[in-house]
Amino acid sequence: MSFKRAAWILALVVGLSLLHLSLHTRNMKLKYEVEDLKRVTASLRTELRELKLSASRKKELGRIENLAKRKLHMVRPDSIKYIKLGSGEAD
């Protein structure tokens, strides 16, 4: 085998080894990024559940009535009077 041919084969092996290392490093970096994104996703899902629970608590009628009475000094009316506004037919 000639020296030139051996040099080409060695260069090819070194080049392929560098390519393999580069791809492996990139693959490992992407795996770490995926794991980080999974953790962020789980954290966001937990936060979303907590926010939905908080929103549902704030929508409770008893709580709203209590806030209206306490903070706005509102009271329940003794009776409700309805007023009819027109005949309901188009002119």
C-alpha cells in the first residue's frame, strides 16, 4: 500500500470519526434540551391546573355575594320588581 493511499484512508477515518463525535454531541445536547422542555411543560401544566382551580373558586356565587356585601356594602333587595319595556313587537 502506498503512503498516499494510507494517508487518504487515515484522513477519511479521522474525518468520519470527527463527524461521528459531532453528531453524537449534537444528539446528547438535543436530549438534554428535550428533558428540560419536559420539565418546563410539567411545571406549566401544574401552574395551569392551579390557575383553573383559582378561577373556579373566584366564580363561586357565594364568594361573589360575600364580596359584594362586604366590600361594596350591597344588600339583597326585599323584593324584585320587573318593568316591561314595550310590547315586544317590531314597529
